Amino acid sequence: MKTRALFIIGINVLVNVIDDVISAEPDFKKYDFHRSEVSNISFPGKRLVGHVYNSLTTKRQVIHCAYECLKSSRCRSFNFEHLAHTCDLNDADHVMAAGSLQDEAKGTSSEYFQRAAFSIEQVFIMANTFYEDLIKVVRF
């Protein structure tokens, strides 16, 4: 009987904590990336030169470079070096700066992308839904 009472008290404390979290917890944010299937906006073996305004190292994937470009209104295109994981954000693209798109030396893994090669969509995941479902289970 004492164990059952302690269990019920523990459950009530848990429910109260969860209720507090529900009111304080913001919604989780999730981002969905999409790569365009249009063929004339990315060019393997090429890079735009003379228009880099920011260079950074990424976490190995071109999607990280795309994300940095999409966050900046100044970014019009980017160069990504697959082996070195480097990202150059450009303030022009191959249309605005005709003649700036150049071939890379053989053996390099650079690729040029126009900003439109990727899109991002923010999806909200309601934190409250998870906690409310948990409370229903706990209160049975």
C-alpha cells in the first residue's frame, strides 16, 4: 500500500512537471531541404571566381553549404569543394557574372551551385502534442 501511494505521488509530480514544460517549451523547428531537378543551376567541375564574400568549412555535405547560402540574402550562388568540405558563398551567379564560371583542374571535386539549386521549408513540430500524449498515458 505504501509503495502504491509513493508511485501515485511520483506520477502526480511527473504530470505537474510535464504541465510546466508544456507551457514553457517552444515548438520544435525542423527544416526540409529540397534539391532542384533543374539541370542548368549546378555544374560539377566548375566554380565561380571573383565573387566570393565568405568562405567556410562545412560538415562534409553540400546541404550545409546550401543552408548557409539560403540564410543570407546576399548569397546568389556557392562553390562547394567535396573533398575539402569547403564552401564559398558568392554575391553573384553565372548569369550575372558571365565569364566568371571557370573549369576546375582535373582531379578536384568542386561544384558550382546557383542559389535556386536548393530550397528550404520550415516545418513546425508541436512540442505540446508529445507532452499532452504523455500526460494522457500517465493519467490513464
